[in-house]
Amino acid sequence: MEKSLNIAYFTDTYLPNIDGVVRSVVDLRNALEKKGDRIYIFTSGNKPTIMDKDSQNVFYHRSIPFPLYPQYKIALFPYLSSIKQAKEKKIQLVHSHAMTTMGLSAIATSKNLKVPAIGTFHTMLPKAVKLISFDKRSEKVASDLTWKTLGVFYSGFDLITAPSQVVADELKMHNISPVKVMSNGVDINKFSPNLNKKSQVKIDYGIKKNEQVVLVAGRISPEKNVPLIIKAAKKVIQEKSQVKFIVTGEGPAVNEVKKEIVKQNLSENVKLMGFLSEQKIIDLYQSVDVFATASTFETQGLAALEALSCSTPVVAANAMALPEMIKEDYNGYLFEQTDTEECARKIIKALEIKGLNKNRMKKNARETAIKYSLSNVANKWQELYVNSVENYRK
């Protein structure tokens, strides 16, 4: 069959929002369209006031804000309109990146059009319930209920994909199948090393030439555990005074992070930068000495992957998918997820590595990212889509 396909991506979040899911959807869409596929976005939210060149291929459905995360929206009864739009675009395959009403709309659309449906598991919702649980018992009840609900939801798809092996194993353990590991990709041409950036970026952020920099980037939400990095920063700076921490991003835990910075008396040492453009984030990846994350929630870890692609070593929590990318003393270091002391030690270790060993680690970081290059990942997705359509017709 002809390789190029008309594919519908269903997602609960899309531009102008920026998060890991949006970035993975946008990157994969762009890569596949370069290969000839036509990707149409079905999403919640209102059409942005700034029209982009592909706005005619993005279908926004009337929504309401999600109470816990107001920047996310829940589409209100998008089913009939999605089916109508998908028929008009002659959709041949549905790929859902959603878990709420847009995900249900993906299932309804695939069944109505009689086309295959793939569902990607992006977010570990059962682990998120502990953030709103009162105690261990309520946490277990909520987690079990969430898994049962997800089992029913994903039974509507012909195939479920997971961005890492640890997530695939977790899904299989809860009888969610069939599951295939399909990682997200990174644009290794955009996220690339640039030694010439370092001096200028330090000047731009008011950092002295002899100071080292640790970067924390991404959504600032409870599961990202940024306050642990701030506590570790206190211990790092007590031992190495010529170190600055830069924290970028927005999210519901920003005030908690601000309070921790004040509590640790680190207002001069930790720069909370808020949301930055993609280019400014790339400049930082290219210029800092270490990227650090204490997240216990990563189904893959896109920000860590982007840092590796810029040859920046990563210090990460030994949790979820991060150990699949970060190898001790190879491209970074791991610390036990609640251990502030070990986190500080590993950051110090990464900062102190010198000479040939430093060059080796930076080279290994880049080589790790190349395995996840967007071009290679897009080829695998294209092959999966073609096979799914062919097998569905048999």
C-alpha cells in the first residue's frame, strides 16, 4: 500500500500549551509530514488568536478548564464533531495521545470510520493520585481504581504504545495489552552541542565566568519534586560556593519552590526564570554544566533527553524511565528519589569531573540522544502506522 497516510492525532493538550506531550506530538507530526503523511490534530481548547500556517489542520473542540490544572482543558462532547471532521479528511488511522474526552472521542471516531486506533500512554496517572490522597489506604484505593478505569479505556484501542520499557511492563502487569515500546524522539540537529554559547549565556544570566551552572527545566508541578533539588542545592553550595542553579518553567508548584528558595536562603544562588522560549532553553542546555531532575513521574524524560542531546550530563532520580537513559558514570548519575544528600553528592560529582573524563561523559551523553533521534523514531512510527492499516484491512 501507499506509505503516506491521513492520520488523526487526538490530544487533551496542544498549542499554545507547552509540555512534554505537546512537544512530542508536534515534533512527531512535523517529522512525519516531511515524510509525506498528513497529520490532523483533534484537541480541546479554543482556537488560538494567532493563526499559524497549519491551523486548518487543527480542530479545537469547545472545552472547560480542568480544576487541578487550569491550563489544561476538558473537551465537552467532542464525539459527533470529531467523527464528521475525520470523515471529511478521509482519516485512515487514529492515534490518541489523550486520556479524557478527546481519548474517548478517538475511540468513537475509529469505530465509526472502521479504522485502526493506537493509544499512547504518556502520563502515569495512578502514581499521580498519591498527590491528592489523604493516607496510604486512600492512595491504594485511588490507584487501584485508576488502573481499572485505564484498563477499560485502553481496551478500546487495537494497540497501546508506551514511551519506555518500564511503562510497558507496568501496563502489562495491570493487564493492559497489547503493548509496544515506542519512544518519543529528540531533534538532534536543533538540540546540539554549541561550545560558543557558554560565555554569552553566562553574561545574559548574570553569572560570573568562573561559576558553574546547574539547570532544572520543565513543568514545575508536585511530581517533578523541584524542592528536593533546592534542598540539595544548599548542600552543593556549602561545599562549592561558585555554583548557580537556574530553574525554568511554570506550574502549580511554583509557590512551593519559591518558599523553599527563601527557606534555604538561596535567593542569590537560585535563579527562578519562569517560562522561557525554546531557543533560550536550548541556549541553556548548551551552556550549563549539569542538568538535574528529581522527577519520579517520567514515562520517558524528554527534558533530560534534550539535555543529553546537547552533550550535557544529567543527574536524575533513580525512578520510572530515567534509568533507561541515564547510566551511572557514563552520561550522568542517579540518586535515590527521596535522598537529598545523595542528590547533592551526585551533582557535586558531575561538577567536579574534569579533562578527558568530562569529554567522555559529554560524548556519551550525545551518543545516547542520537539513539532517540527524531528521524529514527519517525521511521519506526511510520512503519507501525502502515502495518496497522494493512493488518486492519485483512
